[in-house]
Amino acid sequence: MSAAAVAMRQPAPARSQAELAYSMLVDRIIRLELEPGRMLLDRELTEALGVGRTPIREALQRLAGEGLVVHFPHRGMVVAEITAVGTRDIYEFRSLIDGEAARLAATRASEEESEELQRLAQALADHAEGDDVSAYVELDRAFYSLLGEASRNLYIAETIPRIFNLHLRLWFYISKMKGDWRALARAHSAMAVEASEAIARRDAAAAEVAVRAYVLRRQKDMHVLM
């Protein structure tokens, strides 16, 4: 048997299994397939996801650190509820962090980063008219991650990806309640295009305003729905 064949038959490393469990759980939580308040039992998740209990527990601990899962003593892990106060806090924080990232990127981004932000923004606009919400989400994740990196602020660059999923779950919640993810995607991609163009022309104020205004509009949506 070849070395490649032997490697294919080996089980995935524990770390890879934990990453896989995390990825699958995040996807189900942000899409509300694992609804807020749902108990997360090791045995059920092991059967549903096809990974062992240890990777599941590692993934749940990571999700708890991100605020998507809550650990209750003597009860276990539960998908975090979506509350009015929690929603307010998320949007207020995103408005500050994302707005500042855009402002700083307008003065600190390299030409390559600026061009890539514009490319990602246009790709978001193109995908907003399609049917692949997963592709749209991954482009969105890449856009925000690059925005954080282009700010040249270590703490902003680390924070944006860490809180992205909290914001994304609210995006899916609004989409579900309104019944049209494309309308939200069009509004979001329009913001991304506006902000990236402002960054390209080094207009820090316009970049910040574009991002903050969008986040505050989504906050108003959630306020109405709740």
C-alpha cells in the first residue's frame, strides 16, 4: 500500500476534528438551525456531526468564548439567546470597531489592500443577486477580515473576525424574519462598495460614515423585529 493510501486511511488529527466540529456548529448556529436556547448535548452532536466527543467539547468551549454558546452550571451548554440588550451591545460595538477600521484603512491600507477591498465589494454585489448565500457569507468574512488588517491596528484586526459570527447570526435572523436575504445582501454590498471606494480615494470620514450608517440601519431592523 502506498504512503498516500495509508495517510488517507488515518483518522484526522484531533485538532482538525475540533476545527471541523467548530465549523459545522458555527454554521448551524448562525443559520439558526440550532436555535437560540437549544441544549447542546455531546451525544446528540456526536451523532449529528460525525465527530468524537472531545472535539465537540473543544468546539463548544471555543463557541462559549465567542458568546454564541452559554455554559450553565448543572445544566450544560446552550445556544445563546438573542436578546434586545445583547443585540444592542453587538451593534453598538460593531459600529465603533468597524467604523474605526474603515477610517484607519483609508489612511493606512496599501494599494494592494485597497484594490482587494474593492474587488471583494464588487464580488459581494455580484453574489447579492445570486442564490449562493454561503459564497456570499465567505466573501463578507473576507471583506471584514481584510478591513481589519488594513487598519494596521492589531486589536481591531483580531477583534473583527472574533465577533463576526455574532453579527452574522443577527443578519440571518433579520433575513429569516423578513424572508429575503438578497435585500439585505444588496444593502450590505452597496455599503461595501461605498466604503471601499472611499478608502481608495483616502477619504477617512466617508469610509467611516458608510460603515457606521449601515450597522445602525441593521440595529434599527432588529429593534423593530424584537
